[in-house]
Amino acid sequence: MSSLADKLDALTSVGELSEAQPGGAVRCYACGHRCLIRPGKRGICQVRSNQNGELRVPWGYVAALQVDPIEKKPFSHVLSGSDALTFGMLGCDFHCGYCQNFFTSQAMRDPQSEESVNYIRKISPEQIVQAARRSRAQVVVSSYNEPLITSEWAVAIFRQAQQAGLKCAYVSNGNATPEVLRYLRPYLSAYKIDLKTMQDRAYRQLGGVLQNVLDTIRLVHELGLWLEIVTLVVPGFNDSTGELLDAARYIASVSPQIPWHVTGFHPDYKMTDAPATNADTLLRAAEIGEEAGLQYVYAGNLPGRTKNYESTFCPHCRTLLVERRGYTILGYFITAQGTCPKCSTAVPGVWTAQPETVRLGGMGIPYLARF
Ligand code: SF4
């Protein structure tokens, strides 16, 4: 057994998102894989395991703890200009070849990520909330690895965060189950989902199933959580006009008010032969989103090169509502009631009731959190 496995197995608690099966097996339903795990075995994510007929799940540590601009998640309709105290653990239920966090997400799967053992720091939910307060963050976010597979630990943190008046959010691949979404619902204010492709075959190469992600998008919206969707546009993988149109039409069929972020890819991990996404491709993707009827389309990862697609405009009268460049807010014009200042159209999202406090300018860059 590796030192990483030893360490992770020591940092566990009893899982709540499971049911007992005959022969000491357990069925985990923290994610759409719904693994049947026999005694002594691990689930597909490698970080949830069956020990003596009991599901053990990650607990009591972070592998990353950082203060990020909320725009980096990306959320463009959640407390714009605020900071998000973001924590991540280890492991993932997918194995995307272009993962930008593979050292943490592919722990226990890829020998290259063995050194992620050095990132592990024991911590309590109280210390995480303290770190959020110290950094004046308004939101606590589970991200960097797939949060669904560590949902029990996230809920332990979110309970404390809510009591401290903080909002909570997930940045997720969307491979959820109705059970885990209902488990999370009382604690979450916002949910970001990656819609990586509209081809089931391509999803299976990444370790997922398209329909699970589409169903999660619909259910997250129906549960009343604020939802934003991201598609990382990878040249040659998902950048055809037909596929982008399919994605945008699906989102619009759930609600045209769901923001869609089309973001630029840069070569990473195992996908180093595809070129970086250029600005023309992102602009084409954003125009496709609008053509499909989406009211809020954003182009990300190429600051200053995607016309007006970093900022928020009123879909009714085209008044500028939030002016952005990269992760920096340059102007904020939404009213305290969350409406357009010119035509009073309600702007969907989670907005501050004190618009005069929104931080303008600033570096718009992440920094490590202290605890
Ligand atoms: S979180 Fe998903 S991959 Fe991990 S054990 Fe549970 S069902 Fe399997």
C-alpha cells in the first residue's frame, strides 16, 4: 500500500451517502457511478472505500485552501467582486486528459500524482470558517477536485459556514445523483457544472456519462439552486458549431437565464497536442450561445480579447450591469434590489443588497489562505 493510500485511509469518517448491500458490500451514491463496493475495495474515485462493511469517506483535511475571486470559479452572477475561500481534497470520479488540477484530482490513480501526499493538511471545519472570516471571503467553495465525492466533509464545513453568514457553492463535473443533490440542497446557494461535451462517447473517454450531467443540470435548476455552466472549448474535441449549438440549446431548454461560460483551453496534463483555444473560436461559441436564446453568455480565459463577453448586460435594454476584465470588476451597476438600473428588469443571481460595497479594481488574483 502506498504512503498516499495509508494517509488518506487514516483521514476518513463514516459515509452517509450509501446503503448496505448483501455480503457486507455497500452501494455509494455520492456520484453517478453508484459504485457497489465490496469489503476491502475502493470505489472508482479511489478515495471512498469499504472497510469491514462500512463506507469510509474523506474527512478532516484539505489538499488546497485558497482565496479566489468569485469570478475565477467562474460565477458571474454570485456576489460579483467578492472573494471565495476555496478548499479542495484529493481524488476524482473522472479522468480528463486535460485536467488542470491533475496532481490533486488523479491522486491514487496516476503515479505522477503520488506527491500530492505532501499537499495534505489536517484541518477542522471551524478552522476553514475562521480562514474565510480572516480573509473577508463571502463565499465558501468546494473545488479543485470533484466535490461530489467528498460531500459529507463539505456539508460539515458548510453547516458552520452558514451559521457564520457565508454562502456556499460547488464547482463540479455534474456527475451527481438526485440523492446527493437533495443532501446538499439545504447548504448550497450556487452550483457550477462543467458541460464538457454533448457526445456521450467523448464523455465516456473522460470517465462520465452525458445523460447524468444533463440530468444534474436540470435537477439543480429545479431544486432552485443558482446554476452556472462552463464549457471548456477544446479545439478538435468539442468546438464544432453543431456541438456547441447542441450544448447551448440544451441549457436554454432548461432556462435561458442560466449563464453559460465558454472558456479557453490551454494544453495540459495528457492533452498537449491540441492547440490553445483562440479568441475567434471563443467568440464564435459565445455567438452560438446567444443564437440559441441564452441571455447571459461569457467568454473566459482570454482577458480583453473577447469583445463584451466578459461583462454582464441587461438582456432587455442592453444596459451595462457589471463591467469585468479577467477576474477584476471595473464597474457595478446592479441595484440593491438586484435589478437593472435603467429598465428595472430583475437580474437573476445572488447579488449584494449593498452595491456601494462591491470591490472595484484590485488585482483579481488568488492567494493562499492562512489558518
Ligand atoms: S463517489 Fe462515485 S466513484 Fe466514488 S465510490 Fe461513490 S459512487 Fe463510486
